[in-house]
Amino acid sequence: MISRLRASFSSIVSTEHGHNRLTTTFYATLFAEHPEFRALFPAALDQQAHRLFQALQYVIDNLEDEDRVLGFLGQLGRDHRKYGVEARHYFASGHALLVAVQSSFTQAIWTPSLTAAWTELLDLLLHTMADAADNDDLPAAWGATVVDHERRLDDLAIVRLETDSPIPYGAGQYLSVQIPQRPRMWRYLSAAIPANPYGQLEFHVRRVSGGWVSPAIVNETQVGDRWLLSSPLGGLEVDRDSGQDVLMIGSGTGIAPLRAQVMEMAMRSNNPRVHMFVGGKYPCDLYDIETLWHLSLSNPWLTVVPVSEEDEDPWWHTIPAPEAPPGLHQRLQGQLGRVVARFGSWADRQIQISGSPAMIKTTVYALQGGGTPPELIRHDPLI
Ligand SMILES: Cc1cc2nc3c(=O)[nH]c(=O)nc-3n(C[C@H](O)[C@H](O)[C@H](O)COP(=O)(O)OP(=O)(O)OC[C@H]3O[C@@H](n4cnc5c(N)ncnc54)[C@H](O)[C@@H]3O)c2cc1C
């Protein structure tokens, strides 16, 4: 069944406009059958459609790992409560999803056994999300107040908030965030510090040119703004029982969930060794390297290796890059994944990669090319 589902899904992915056909048919069928559902979704559906497709891709990619798939779907179900989505909405969506998948194939390929396999998968998917939505005691969303907005680079801000009550997230997780400047446009951001009893939270946000939300966070956010945050998601964590040391690879603001984890580890007495490669295009993109160096100086289990593709900052960035403290790794030059792979196969490590979808894909590719077994590699869904 897994191979049938996977083959049929990759045929959708590889068909021209297959991705669009599936999501457009889903929303068209859903809103035709249940017009009242339209109000639950944002006006522009492109982000939503992209996430739906990526979530299906994640499930299909991980079908052998039931715990991972069920955990992911449960988190999505809890997260979707922020839209007002309840269990009944999932059950009512099953038919539209099946129609959408079916419409992506020609009649000849859509066999009864494929119908059965997809019906079973979609059933599992929707029931898991519905159960999680119905059986969670935590609030659907938390309010938080911006207490600091630091423009660390022209296109990157560090935003610190205090939540109305502490959010029980794990170091390495991300949260869905809504800002007052862009109502109903939720975006995922990774927490850059571990959860604490004071509800303090920190996000590192890079402005995506042409984006809706990130430019507003970087350019317009003010101290006192009220944000909404929803249930924590993601499963990046150090497996302390595996006995394996850790390799972390982060690029740009992708360092945030890795930083939160090493900060959390720094509060423990016993830790596995952690090699953390921190990358960016220019030296100035390593915007938080000094915090990581400080952590490394006081925690001998942590080795930080800075990497940049270019050796020099662009001419418009006039602040000189900080020098590595004596005894710590000097910055290496090269494409992050390739630099990491040059050190060997890392086959004895548990590996986490965090960054943009393109960075994650190229790093996975480089590591596998260097002999790293793919089952050792973890990253957040590329949604
Ligand atoms: C698990 C997870 C954790 C994340 N954590 C963080 C974080 O800690 N900090 C952070 O800054 N961002 C983070 N992101 C990305 C963030 O959720 C938004 O996608 C990003 O800020 C862009 O939102 P936007 O509204 O500005 O752009 P949108 O309006 O959503 O998109 C505009 C266009 O930009 C493209 N685009 C979106 N993101 C990128 C990108 N990264 N690079 C290039 N093009 C892009 C889109 O495909 C689209 O074409 C995370 C994403 C995920 C999935």
C-alpha cells in the first residue's frame, strides 16, 4: 500500500500543474459542498494550498514511521483550532480531499485498489487531526505583547515577546504566529529560546522580499503590539537515549530552533557532544554567532563552526564581522552542506538541519552524497 500511495503521489507531483489541480479542486469542492467553511480560511488561499500540499508530501514521505506521521498530524489538528476548525470540519472534508486526489489522475490509473488505499490514508489523516483538535486542553491560541524589536540587520529583526501565560513548547519547536498588521495571515516562526515560566519568547525573523508578513514584522512591528500564537509544532529534539552525539546545521534564522535546544542543554549537567555548523551567504548573515560562541565557551560539549559562502561582506554592510575568540573555530568558506560533508559522513550522529526549504534540500543532498545515512537526518516539514 505504501509504495502504491507513494507512486501515485509522485505522479501528481511530476505532472504539470498537478499540485495546483489537486489543491484547487479540493477547495472548490469543499466550498461548493460547505459554503460556510469559506469564512474559516484567509482571503488568499495560495499559502494555505501550498501548506496542504506540503503536509500531504510530508505524510507520504514518512509513511513507514507511523509515530512521526501521527505526531505531525496531531500537531496540525491542534494548530488548526486557531482558525476555528473543529472535528466536524475534518469529517466533512474527507469527500472533497478524495475528489481532489482522484481528479489528479486519469480514469485509467484511478483503480479500485488505489481508491481504497487513498480512502484509508485520508481517513487516518482526518481522524487523527480531528481527535487532536477535540482532545486538547490547551488554548487554541495565546496572546503575547511585543517587549523588544531589535533590527539586527537591515532585513532581519529579533522580536521578544511576553505571553499572557506561558506556552508549553519544547526547545526546537515552532509556533504559528499572527501579527496585528496582517490579520488572519498566520506564519510559522521557530522559538529561539527555551520555554520559561515568565512566558518570555524570542523570534528571529528575516524579511522575505515580496512577502506579506515577514516585511511587516521586520519593518513595522512596535513595542506594545499584540500578537497571537498557536499550539507548538515540530519535532526537532535531541534524543538523549540514543547515545549518539549530535550534528546541527543551521542557516540564517534557521539557527533559532538549534539555539533554543543548546540553550536548554546548557541548563543540564550531562550532554552529548554537539557540533553546530552555522551558515549564511555573507559573514554578516551569521548575525548571532557571538551568542553561540559564548555558549560554546562555557559548555565544552558544544563546538560551533561558522561558515559563509562569501569571504567578505557586501559593500553596503560596513560593520566588521566579529573575530572568533581564541581557541574557537575560525569561519570556513563554502556552501554550507558541502563544507559539512567535507568533514566525513557523520554516520555516528543524530543530525538536525534547519533553514529555508532550498537550504534543507541542498544540505540533505550534500550529506547523502558524502555517505550520511538518510534515516539519521531530521528537519521540520518544508511547509
Ligand atoms: C517550520 C517553519 C519554521 C519557520 N521559522 C521561521 C523563523 O524562525 N524565522 C523566519 O524568518 N521565518 C521562518 N519560517 C518562514 C516563515 O514561516 C514565512 O514563510 C516567511 O517569513 C515568509 O512569510 P511572508 O508572509 O513574508 O511571505 P509569503 O507572503 O508567505 O510568501 C511570499 C513569497 O515568498 C516566497 N518565500 C516564502 N518564504 C521564503 C523564504 N524563506 N525564502 C525565499 N522565498 C520565500 C513564497 O514562496 C512566496 O512566493 C519558518 C517556516 C517554517 C515552515
